[in-house]
Amino acid sequence: MDLRWAYCLQNGLPLDTDVYDLATYSSIVELSEKSVNARSAAIDFPDYTRGGWKTAKPFEVDEIDIRKFGFEEGSGAKRT
């Protein structure tokens, strides 16, 4: 995910996440802790969008060229 953000910022592309996604990602640790403390009980995720996700328009996701970051295509290995 960090690589996508860096790519989008460096290439002037819009990010494919929003503040609601970030709030959801940030809540995972606290909700996991609550679940563990409740003997692995399921914990509901809060709906930070108040139902807005149902009508939200999808993000355009651009392909990223990992070679711009010094990685080789398909290997995941960084070039030296």
C-alpha cells in the first residue's frame, strides 16, 4: 500500500483510498485487541461512512510501474 501511495504522489495521480479507508485501517488494532480480550469474540467494524459506501463511486486504480522504484518486473527483488 505504501508503494502505491508513493507512486501516486510522485506521478500526480489521485490516491485510491480516502479518509474512511484510513479510519478503517487504523481501527484494526483496537478491534483486534477487543476481540482477543473477549476470548476471540467477533467484533463489528464501525461504519465510518454511515452507509455512504453503498452509493460511493469506485476509485480508478492505475497500474504502477515498479521499475520506477528500482524493482525488477515479476521478481520483487530490488535492483542494485
